Amino acid sequence: MPDEAGTQDVGTPGQRKSPPYPIASVDNALKLLMSFRSQDAIRVSTASKQLGVAQSTASRLLAMLEYHGLATKDDATGQYVPGPNLLGLALSVVGQLDLWQQAHSSVEDLRDQLNETVHVGVLHGNEIVYIGGIESMQSLRVGLRVGLSLPAHATSGGKVLLAEQPSKHIRARYPAELPRQTAATIASRDELERKLAQVREQGYAVSHAENEPDVSSLAVPVRNSRGHAVAALVVTAPTSRAGAEWERRVLAAAVATAQEIGTKLHGDRFPPEAGRGFEGATSFRGR
């Protein structure tokens, strides 16, 4: 139904009866969240019109959603997109996304082959969110991070997906100085751009204690039939055993598994352009 301003309500909850004492600000915030069902991104001006409120009110509502990680502002466009905590909430309710359902058996095989913890992650804003994973059976292992969002610049999975972004988007997304998680974290945008250029060339990314002390990982992209990375396949281990030989062995196995997952997702083999980065990834470049 149109509201008093003549615009369409966002996320109208069907024929359910309104509560006797509605709270307008909560109602409007929830309407904004519901609007992500039909919109990939929301501008302040659009939210203002949809809710029938002033732009300053819409801006405050979106800022509060961003504060709680339910929305993320894209500095390059000024629009708000779903935040990592919104995806995490959806994952806890829905359980598994189709991507993870398709990838599960391949990830399990990779875990069995390497006996290391394996995750599948997707990029949301400046963070990577792990949508599924299977834990190593070794006594010394890295635990599951399913549903967690971590800084993309400090993780191998995040870097392998950020490497798909044009340089101008990286410059728009990140300030000159980046927050450190550990002493090994990439600390500047310039350093991040240099690292992403290396990732693009070699087709994989590594992280050694960049997000957590004593945790290392190697990630490769899972590509769709058009060659675009839709997820990262991440193998994680304690840094104490993640040496050069470990990286060589993990890289070869992870590349094969990522291609296998891509085939499952799209029902056919990768076309030639979809292998971009995999050729280089089969050759270990060292640390």
C-alpha cells in the first residue's frame, strides 16, 4: 500500500496485523532491511522516498544499520549494500546457501586429502564472510570460522577476491592507512595494491599470521562460467606447519578442487577464459 507520501512501502509484511504499539524507528529500520530482498543497493534518497521520511532521518537509519554490520556503505557509489552481519544472520537461519551445498562434498574431499581446515568464503564490502567449512581432524588445527566476517585485506580469501576488483575500487574502498590485526597485517593501501597485483599475476593468495597470530592460509578463487570469482576456497593451518612444501601441496589440491566446485555450480567445464589465474596458480611462486 502507498504511504502518506504516495510512495510504495518497503518490505510490506502482507496481511499481518500491526502491533498495538508500533515503534516507528524500528519499523523503518526493518523495512530498510527487508528492501534488500528486491534491491541490491540503497541510496539515502531512495530510502527517504520509500519510507516517507526526511533524508536526514533515512541517513541516520542507514548509519545505524551500518554500525551493527547489517549494511555496508560503498564509498565508491554512496550506496548501502547488505552488511556481513546480515549475511551471518541469514546463514544462521537458513543454514546453508546453494553455493555451500554444491561445494560441500568437494570441500570434504579436500579436507580429507590435506587434513587441514577448509572454508568457502564470499566478499561483502571490505570483509570476507565464511559461508561453510569443514574442520581438520588433526589435534593441532585451526577451528571453523563459519558465519564470521573478517577483514578482507588481512586474509588470503579476502585478498584473492579483492584482486578481482579494479584498482580504482580498491582506492575508493580503503583509506591510506589500514587497520592492523597483527604485526604482519598489510598496513597501507599502497601495500595492499602491490600485494593484489601479485595475487592477480600468480592466481592465489597466502596469509601468514596477518589476521590471527600463528594462523596461516592459502586461497584460490572459485570461478563461474564467465571467469569471475564468485567465492574463495581457503585452506587454513597453524603457521608452524605452513611452510613452502605445505604451500606447494595445498596449492595444487586447492586449484583442482576449485575447478571441481565451479563445474558443479555451472554444469559444464570451465571455458578457456575461466581458467585465468589457474595456469599461474599451478606453479608455486614461493613466499
